[in-house]
Amino acid sequence: MATTACFIIVSRNDIPIYEAEVGVAAKREDAAQLHQFILHAALDIVQDLAWTTSAMYLKSVDRFNELVVSVLMLLHDSRNDDGIKSFFQDVHELYIKTLLNPLYLPGSRITSSHFDTKVRALARKYL
């Protein structure tokens, strides 16, 4: 697993609907805020790229020191591109299943413990 990884799903309105720290690095006191800041700053780049490509997986779109931002929105220090792509594919499938749930309101926060457990298991498997 990557030593640092923060995964986020953002709605169309730039509102985070799911966030998870999935890395195993020693936690700094301000790490969560720093990760949020980096990921939200990368949203502008992602929005610009969305108009120029039809690809769903954009690999790395931004860097901050040794951290890399990959889209769906994963901040990581890993170089495992195949694992990241597989992680995104499986999380995307899991997210689609969540969207198909008649009790889930699209665009609202994902609070399902099942979803969280599955994402963390996928992170352990691929990252």
C-alpha cells in the first residue's frame, strides 16, 4: 500500500461526497487539511481537462512535493499506475451500485459503512 493516500469523490457541484484516508503513513496533525487543500486545488485542473478528453482515467493531473493527484481524486505517493487504475475501476463500479440504490440521493454524502469498508479493502488490495 502507498505510504500516503487520500481518496475523495466530488459531486458535480464540487462538494465532497466521500472522503477516506487510506494510507498507512504516520499522521501529521494537519495532514487531513493539507490533503483536502491539495485535492480541491486540483479540481480546477480536472475541470479544464474534462473539456479536452473523453478518457475517464487521467493518470496524474497534479503534483505537490512528492504527492501525486490522480483522477477520480486520489492523492498518493505511489508509482503503481496499474494498481491505481484497477482501484479506480473497482471503486467506480461500487459507486455505480450505490447510485442504483433507490434510497441514495445522488449528490449527497455517502455514509454507508459497507461502501467505506469496500473502498478501504480495495485500497489495501491495489495501492
